Amino acid sequence: MSPVVYHLIGAPGSGKRTVGLELALLTGAVLLDNHLFRDAVYKPYGADGLRPIPAELQELGTRVWALGLQAARMALPDVQQIFTAYHNAQDKGAATAQRIREVAQARQAKYVPVWLECHTDELCRRLTLPERLQRAKMRDPDQLRRTLDTQGLLPPLPGALRIDTAVVSPAEAARLIASNAGVPT
């Protein structure tokens, strides 16, 4: 069986990591969530999810993320991968999403794009949960609203699986994703 690269895309607070953890348990895939890479530079800086990340620090995070993608390309053939990311609706968002698709192509893996959707009020509620601080995730609901208003969310690819995480549990979302990928659970 060829490897699978799952790509969970959604706004901050949509449940990408939570669903990714369930999917990893279900499939044995490696979870490569966006904070795995970026927190390597955000944590030493003191990022708290409330104050904006300076542009130069974002650039360092992008470099670490690029190294993570390079390592992901080199994965052993039997390794399944789960990437999580917020990709904005601007050109940069499409370009970063494409880089993850290219990892799948380079590995000759099945690419499974998944959009995790959730109403903005629920996203804002989730941003205040204490576990978000552990990973230097965005925690300011006003910042989230500004981000979504100015940058948006990359529109789903044709044929991508779309899951409303306000009504589907993380475990059920993981089962839907695995089933969509044709992976036995």
C-alpha cells in the first residue's frame, strides 16, 4: 500500500491538532502539526498566543517548517503523515498548501485534503481553552476575527472532504477521514 499524506486545513481553533491526534491513533500516521515546527522558535521568544508574532520571528518559523517538510519528503515508504495548517486565502496560503501537496507527490503518496470548518463564534470560544497556551497557539478571539476578516481561509480544493467540527466529534472526524482515504480502521 502506498503511503498517505493527510492535510488537515482549518482556521485557528477548528480542531486540526485534536482531530489529527485521533487520526494518528486510528491510522498510526505521524502527526506533523504546524506548531511542532514553529514552536521551536516561538517558545524561546516567549510567544503566548495573545501578542502578535513579529515578522522576523515568523520568518524563522517558516524556515524551521521548511526543514520539517524536507525531512518529511525523506520519510520511509511505510510512514503515513498528517499535516495540519491554517492556510489563508491569499497567495501565500495557496503556496504553502501546495508545498505539502508536493511532499505527497515526492513520496508518491496518496494526498488527502481535509477542510475542518467551524462557525466563528465557536472558534472564538475554543481559543480561550487553556491547552492552547501549551503550544503557543493563538488565544485572542479579536485577533482571530481580524485575521479571518483580512486574510480569510483558503477555499477547499475540489473534492476535498469538509467536516464541521462543531457537530462532528474528533473521533468521528478521524473515522470519516480514514474512510475517505480508503484506509481500513
